[in-house]
Amino acid sequence: MEKNIAKDLTMKLSQRALEIQASPIRKLMPHAVAAKQRGLKVYQLNIGQPDIPTPQPMLDAYHSFSEKVLAYGPSQGLDAYRNGLVDYYARQGIPLQENQIIVTTAGSEAVTFAMMVVAGAGDEIIVPEPFYTNYNGFATMAGITIRPLLTLAETGYQLPADEQIEALITSRTRAIMICNPGNPTGTVYSREDVFRLGALAKKHGLFVISDEVYREFIYEGRSHTSILHVPGLEDNAVMVDSVSKRYSACGARIGCVASRNQALMDATLKFAQARLCPPTVDQLAALACVPLGEDFFRPLIAEYQARRDLVFNALMEIPGVVCVKPQGAFYILVKLPVDDCEKFIIWLLNDFNIAGETVMGAPGEGFYATAGLGRDEMRLAYVLNENELRKAMHIFARGFEEYKKLTT
Amino acid sequence: MEKNIAKDLTMKLSQRALEIQASPIRKLMPHAVAAKQRGLKVYQLNIGQPDIPTPQPMLDAYHSFSEKVLAYGPSQGLDAYRNGLVDYYARQGIPLQENQIIVTTAGSEAVTFAMMVVAGAGDEIIVPEPFYTNYNGFATMAGITIRPLLTLAETGYQLPADEQIEALITSRTRAIMICNPGNPTGTVYSREDVFRLGALAKKHGLFVISDEVYREFIYEGRSHTSILHVPGLEDNAVMVDSVSKRYSACGARIGCVASRNQALMDATLKFAQARLCPPTVDQLAALACVPLGEDFFRPLIAEYQARRDLVFNALMEIPGVVCVKPQGAFYILVKLPVDDCEKFIIWLLNDFNIAGETVMGAPGEGFYATAGLGRDEMRLAYVLNENELRKAMHIFARGFEEYKKLTT
């Protein structure tokens, strides 16, 4: 038999391009767009895009940009804004110096930098699961393996005991990464648990990356413990943050990385220099929000708490639904007695409506790294006003009733 | 002898964090900052930050942003802006459809996406050297190896013969990446050479990534050949672009990736979804520049050509200086009879001035991947007006004369 020795000239993409998951938050958008084109109103609970108006001082900053040349800023961020962040963190009980903060293009770049600076290709990062789905994408791009640490609805998605975490540590483990308050679970870690995690990381020489973009969104007067609150963890702790949710400014794309580990910050600065700088006007806009304090956040948190209660109570009315009352952030993970929540979401968009309206969630599977988990779950973001949420949850409940009849 | 089995708990950073180079364009900035603090004026020719005013329509777009919520945009970029880009590229003789364009956070993210989608960790990309230094940083972060293809001042840094390029191709080679017009060389590839490179890539089943952010900056009426002009190269060609230089808007951080390879664009969209979206208001600002045509670019190019002539002629007056007259972009690579240009630049900032003024360039070594090359070179960016450039070049010439006396 003659061997074909012709060269294969098919243009193959990289392994990471083949492996990277489609965003579960965004991949069903074509169905939503089609539904809208058919004239439907879609209550979008799939994405954490708040309806809260962006603070006027921030919008004013765009309107009053007065430079003649829209120039590069420093790679580490504008001095004025880093100064502002020092103030902001001091008010959170997190004393930081300017050189312990690098401004990033949103939380996304902050997570990417943090992952890349602690872990190389083939290294592992332990992440409590379910977790913010895009951690998967960043890890795939960086060649890092996420080792999921399963947390359960039954225990409020809280951190498991040390032994269970330690069972996942291998010679390739470089860090433990948490999201606190948690997306998609709404779980807030107690001070004890954050300190326990810090001690565990120190014991094993691991970094802790703490994603704290929902810091302010905590209900019933609970308080937030930052990884940077833990004493003695200077070398291990890396915090990532963003203004997107805090100031309802997802389109500004401004975040930061902060750590007291100077070698880590020096290396992160080199990553930052490679991409030159974060957007300039958007940093000035974020700076304008730094003075916002209790007067801004108190009514905001009350509003979100009322929304959470509305959504949680509506879900509790639906037979067969399992979910945990979120303590923070603005998401709720809903377990439904269906085979595949993704199919249910697509059905809601394609085949269901009440008076020309329907509702959209994000399929749960993408929030897990363990194969097979999350298929019967869906994440809802309570980012609409109570009136709209009430209608959305009514449609959700009626739609679920209908869908169950069709599928059982 | 007793073996020490205690665990090493030193916090080690990742290999890529240890390996990534400091930006040669930015790493000497502390010396410039110190010089300014001592009251010196520093003519900054180290960085491609034009002094040209950002077009008024772009500034107006910031001033007139009228949404109440600064929301996420689509991961692929705002529809209106992608439509605008379709128009812009059509005017460049590059017919594209909207879904062949993904808007990125500046050219930096476009290069990162392009590299990552074609090459995995351990794969190789061939890049004519000297090249834009930050390609090194992006490659290090992605675990990709850059295989430098040496080009020479003697031949105007033009592309070598096919055989020399082919000699670098291994089983791990995934792409050839060019910058046209070139940073730091100012070299513009001829239509013949771009087509030749396309044919070579096709023959070997390689991608061609073409960085065309300086497309408009071409002198003496030469024309630009895009990689997307090459027929039959649909599967292989990837173009990266940015508004930073074109519209003097480096701080806007808006760029794009374009390709007619749909599988590649689909995978790139997944990378884009992981980081959610590029900045929203900045896209609207970039959109406002799309209508700018000949009336905007003709005087701009004339201005840069005059600046190039001024800098090139001034350099030619200095004994021992070797450089090639740039055909495009706004950089010139200068070879000096010194051991180490970095030391010379630091000396200019720390120990030299004329009437309280000095000048800064970028050390050449970082623009090479081959060890030892470029140490006697420096990149100058002619991004100041003629009056300032004249003073800067006078200081450069006098400083060089002085420095030679000190070091020989």
C-alpha cells in the first residue's frame, strides 16, 4: 500500500483555541437576539449587567475630558487613579501603597495577570466549584489547569475542611483562587474561613488569588473579609478587583491587581508594560467614583437585597427547585428537575412567551470544571428592578411548569 | 550527610513571570521621571506617543456619551463600530464582512489573540528581526517561542529570500508574523514581497499574522499592501490593527483582529468572550473617526515625512552613525559606535543636558530575540513637532559627541 506523504496543509488552530469553552453567559445570545427580532421582550438574567444608573460623576468625567491628545498612560495606571485606589482601599481597612496596585483593563485582565504571574503552563490552580465561568477561559489561554474543589448547596457552597482542600494539592499546585462574595453562588466567606484559607496557603507555600469585585454587595449587614486583611500573608495574597459592578460601569473596563509581594508586583508590571496601558479616559471616570461612600452604597445594597428576596422567594414557590439564599453578589444558582438547563433556556427563548415576554438565564454547566456537574443548574442575575424581576420570575415559573409537562 | 527534607515555602513566581522582559520602551522611564523632577525638559523619543491632536470628532464622542448605564458591549465589539470598520477597510481595498472582524482592547490584545489562536505552548512563530519588542512579552505570556528571522540595515530590513525563511521552519512552526510598515525599522514591504510571503505560508501550511497599525504612515507616495490583499490566502491570513497611531488615540485602547478564516474567528470570539468586551465609550470614540479620509491623512503624512527627513538628516551629520531612511511608520533605528546604547540613554538622562534639556530614546536590544544583537542600536520615534525635534536632535548629537569622549 502506498503511503501518502503529501504534507497536510489544513490550517489547524492551536490546542487552546480548540479547547477553550464558549462563554455560557454569552453563547446563547444568538437565541436572545432572534427572540428580540421576533418582537419579544427578553428579561436578561443571564448576564451580570446591572440596570443601576452609572454615577453622574463618572459620566461627567467622560464629558469633561479636556486633553488635546488622548495619550498612553503609565502601564501601572494613572498616578491620580492609583492614589485614589489607595484611599478607597484604606476605607476598606486595606492599607496599601501605590506601588502595590496595578490598574488593569477590567477584572478580566486582573485575573489573567494574577494567574499568569503565579502559574506556568502545566501548573495547577485550585478553585472552589462552581466558579465564575471565565476562569476556565483564562486558564485555557494560559495553559493552566484548574483543579475544582467541589462545594455543595447543602453547605451553602462554603469552603470544605482543610483535608479536602489539601487532597487536591500536588507538586504542580501554585495557588488557590476564590471569588468572595461568590459568582455564581452568592456565598460570602466568613472571616474565620478566609483566615483559615490563608493559613493553609502559607503552610503549603501557595498563593491565594482573591477575586473581590462584589466586595460591597453583601446583605443583612454581614462584613467582607479581604484576603489582604489576613496578617502575615504578604507574600501569598493577591487581590483582583474591578469597578464594573461596584459603580455599574461594566463598559469602562477598569480593574486592578493588588499585592504586597513586591517581586510579584514587579513581574506583573512587566506583563502590564507589554500591553502598554489600560484605557485612559475610563481611568479618569473610575477616579471620579472614588469619593462615593456609604450614601451611595447603602441604598444600592438595600435595593439588591430586596431583589434577592424577591427572586429567592419566587424560586421557593416552584416545586422541585433547589437553591441557597445568596449572602452577597447578585447571582443565584438554581437547581431544577430537568435533564439539561441549557435546553430549557433555549426553549424559553425560542418557544415560550407570556404576552410577548420571556426570560433568559445562564446554563450552569459552564460554572463547573468537573464533567457532568451543573447540567441541571442555571444562574440567574438579579440585575433588574423589582417590577421587572417580578414579571421575569412569573414567566420563569410558568415556563418551567409548561416545560416540565413537555419533557416528562 | 543528612538530607534536608523541609519543604521550600519561598513564594516562587511562574517561569513566564521570571522570563518576561522589561519593556525597553518603558523600563528607563524612572530615569526620565527623575530627570524631570530635577527640573529638566526631556524630549521623549523613546515611545510612539504622537503629539498630533486627537481628532475633534473623537473627543466629541466622549463628551456626548448619553447612556444612563455604561454597559457591557458585545464581546466582538459594538455592531455600529464593526460596521464602521467594514467601511474603513473597504476604502483600503480590503473587503470584509462584519463577522470577519473582532474589536479588541488595542493592538496589544489583537496580537495576543492572534498569537494564541494559531500557536500553543511550545509552538513557534517566525518574526523578522528587529521587531516590535512587545511581541516578546506576548509570546512569553502565551508560552510561544519567537524564532527571529534576521533582517539587515544593509538591505533596508527587507524580507530575506524564501530559502532563509524556510530554514527556520520546523514541525512546531505555526505562523510568520510581520509588522508592515515596520516598527522599529520603518520598512514597508513591497506588494511582491507580501505576495511572496503569502505564497510561502500557503506552501508550508502556516498562518501569516500581519500587524498593520501604521498602514497610513507611508512616505513618498508608496502604497500599502495588506496581507488581506493577497488572493487565495483566506485561510492563512490574520490582520491585527489599532486606532492608536492612526488617530493619535493611544489612550483609547481600541484595535481589532480580522480574518476570513471563519474557524479562526469563531475561536477568537471565545477568547473575546472570556474577557467580556472591549471598552464601550472608547469604541464610540473610534467610530467617530471612521469618516476621516484623505483630508485628514494627507497633511498628517506630510508632517511625519518632514519630521522623518529632519531626524534622518540630523543623524546623517553625526560621524559613525548608521541608519536606514524609513519608508513608513514613525520610527528610526540608529546604530551608534558605542558598546551599549542603554548606558548612553541613561547617561543622557542622568548626566547630560543643554540649557536644562535632554533627550530619550529606546535601547535597541529589546527589539531583537537573538542574544547580543541591538546593543549598539537605539530606536527614536519622531513624534514631536519639527521645532522640538530639531532641538532634540541637536542635544542628541552634542550628547553623543560628549559621551564618546568619556567612553573612548
